[in-house]
Amino acid sequence: MHRWSPHCALGWLQAELEEAEQEAEEQMEQLLLGEQSLEAFLPAFQRGRALAHLRRTQAEKLQELLRRRERSGQPAPTAAADPPKSFPAAAVLPTGAARGPP
């Protein structure tokens, strides 16, 4: 069983962010090479970028909270037993965000 701390969660978020950004780069490359149609590219790219943005926002907020805690001299909270779970992109997007414009 792994122990998770806020610093581990931050590392996980940053790794997931990097992966989401890499996937977006690969999708753009496929589009530019003609390996993927625009109709297939747009929804997948929008979902991926929304997920990357969400992860970036979460990572930045967690960094800010950790910095505040360190400045105040408070120790980080003790680790939880369960690691964070990955969610499909549709689970973290606001209603209607994955569909695009009407």
C-alpha cells in the first residue's frame, strides 16, 4: 500500500498534465499529416485541452496551498492511504463542454 502526500499528489498532477499535453501534440501532428480528419480531431482535441487545463489549474492551486503552508510553518498533512484515481475526460468536463458548439 502506497502512502500519498500533497507533494505526491502534486507530482501526479504534473505528470498527468504533461501526458495530456503530449497527447494534444500528437493529435495535432496527426491532423497536420492528414492521418486524422478535422471532424475527428476537434472533439478529441477539445476534451484533451480541457483536461490539461483542469489539471494545470489543480496543480497550480495545490502548489499555492503548499507554499502558504510552508511559509506559515505548518507541516503538510499526513498521507492518505489511497492514491488519486484517474477520471475519463467526460467525467471532469462541465456539462456540454465535450460536445462543442451547437
